[in-house]
Amino acid sequence: MLILLIILVVLMFGAAPIFPYSRGWGYYPTGGLGLIAVIILIVLLMGGGLRF
């Protein structure tokens, strides 16, 4: 689960509209990834998560 969270943070950084290739995207990709990050954080705080 920690690896998933790290990958999500890297994707959020890459989708931020501060780079020339993503400047035209706006904040839509970052907002979607932020929503996924909040859902993962809630699952982790509630004691859930993936158990193998």
C-alpha cells in the first residue's frame, strides 16, 4: 500500500500544470489523482488496506 501511495504522489507531481507539456491540461488530472489519494488515506486510517 505504501508503494501505491508513493506512485500516486509521483503521478500527482507529474500531472501538476507547472511543466510545459502539462500546462494546457489545467488542474483536472491533479484533482482526480488527489481524490484517489484521499480515498487511499481514508482506507489506511480506518485500518483497512490490502492484505495478502
